Amino acid sequence: MKQKIIIIFLLSQPFLDIIAGTSFLNGIHVIIRGLFFIFCLFELVKNKNDYKLTLLLTTIMFIYFCSYLSLYHYGLTNSISYTLKLFYLPITTMFFYYHKDKIDDKYISIILLTYLILLMTCYIFNIGNGIYESGINKTGFKGLFNSINEFSAIVIILLPLSLDFFLKRKKYLYCFLTIVLVGITSMLTGTKVILGGIIICSLYFLYLPFKKFFVKQNHLKKGMLITSILLSFGIIFLLITNTTAYKNAIVQAKFFKVKNIISLKGINKVVFNDRFSFIPASQKVFNRASLHEKILGLTYNPSRKDVEIDLFDVFYKYGIIGMLIIVSIIIYYGCKSKLQGTYLLSFILLMLISETSGHVLICPAVSIYLGTIISLSAYK
């Protein structure tokens, strides 16, 4: 029964994200994810999994919730929402680690393909919305999904695991289909995350086979191979310049009047979408904040823009304690599961995305995959 609940919950994620982007069954995705959180917490307490840590997290979670009601004067719904967003990653990561025999790699591939097919379906039938407002020269399509940042992160986090699953079972057609669909998705969405993820995954999966083949060749063939690689990189660069993500980056560079992308200003404006410019305003508020806000997070203010770099957002939203919780859980269970191979690659990609485009560590739709990666790696 426990395994069925986990599998059904994971397989439902693409559809819950579609629901989140529409007014259909409004709020059901929050309820389902909230119920799964309670289920995870109940199982951890019942089985006494890392009992002291579970008790500590539960106590701190109660303190956050009570503080939101009494010190921050949030309503009941907002207090629950804010609390769950912080503790979703720690609790689900612990749960998946201690129930690592309940997930099969094949479900990861099914989830990824479901996300891709849903976006393709939205595009074919012209259902959904563009990413950018009218009047902006950048192009991108997100279908019915609520957040393109979350969608892009999920696709790239699951891509290495899916490709590895198909390659190990010699299902080359499925592997090719996945690559094609992710490539099309990259062109439709126009996000740097998906394009960058494709490049990193390609280098990872091609490196070892090429290395084994390369060392067996004589000097002449090695020289020819190196020449072929250099030519291939030139062709790949030309192909990249024709992608939607690259064209969007050029539009952004022109908008911010960036002359040299390989500079601090260029990287901030083009790669990080000018996110670092949002830090000073939040830091000023933090410096003037009361003691409880520094410890538990700043009071919500709709006029203060999120940085959209997760460690900054965790720090400003949930304070020193929130930062310590998230970082400690990631390091502790990341080391404990002995991440390696494609699991380590997915973990690294998850961390990179969280610090470049955000919407990972305190977004339940994405944060659950940290626990999934750790679970699969520990089980192997």
C-alpha cells in the first residue's frame, strides 16, 4: 500500500502542475501535496526514522507555524503554506531515504516523458500561454504549466536518470525519443536551463564511451578524431546560435546594453536575468529587521521582489534557522546516500539550477526530486 501511494503521488506530479496553472480544481494540487507531506511525516514518526532529527524538525516546524500566526499575523492558510514550503524538502528527503526500496527508476522516465508530452500536446492544440508578455521580443511557450522555471528544472533534473535507465536496458529508441522531445521542448520554452542541461548531459554521456574508444586508436586516428571534435564543436556552436534560448539571451543582452557577456555585468544580466540587483533591497530590509525576523525570516511584503536564487530566498524568507535546516539536510543526506554516477549528476544539476534560476529548494513541485534522487542512489 505504501509503495502504491508513493508511485501514484510521483506519477501525478505532471498533472498537478497542469492543474496549478489553470483554474480547474483550484487548490487540489496544494491539498494533495499537503496530504503527502503529512503521510511522510507520519511514517517517519511511526517508524522512528532518524527519530531525534525528526523530532527536532517537527518542533521547529511548530515554532515557525505559531510564529507566523502570532508574531507575523498571517492568516491560517498563509501560515500553513509558508511552513510547508520550508519543511517540504527536509521531510520528503528523509522519507524517501528511509523508503528507498519503494521507487523504481522506470517511474522517473515515465514522469519525464509525461511532462514533455503534456507540453507538446498543449503546443499542438494551441492550449496555454506564452512565457513573456506582449511587447517583449523574447519568445517562449509554457502551455498550461504555472511556472516555466519549475518545469525546466524538473525536466533537466530527471533527464540524466531517464537516459541512464534507457541506455542500461539498451532501449535506444526510447533514449532517442527522449532526446528529441527535450530538444523540441528547449526550442518551445526558450529557457537557458533546458539548453544548458542538454549540453551538460550530452557531454557526460558521450565522454566515457569516447575516452574508451580514443585510447585504443593510433596517433593518426587520434589526430583525425581531435580534428573531427573541433569541427563538431564549431557546428554545435552554430546550432546553438539558432536556438530560442540563445536568441532570447541576445535580446536580453541588447536590452541591458551588455557589450561583453563574459563579464560580471554580462553574467548577471544575461545568465542570471539581473537577479543580483534584487539582493541589496532585501539586505537593507534584513539589516533593519527585528531579531525574530532575522532568525525566522522577513515579513512577507509583495513590493519586495524575490531574488530567485534559492539560497538568498531561503535566507530572506526563512531566516538563519531556515537556511541552516535546508543546507544541513542537503549535505547530510547527500553524503549519507553516497551519490555517484547519474544520480550525482542530477544532484549537481539540481543545485546549479537552484542557484541560477531558483524555484527548487522551497518549491514542493521540484524539491521532492531531491529526496527521489537520494533515495534511488542509496538503494543502488
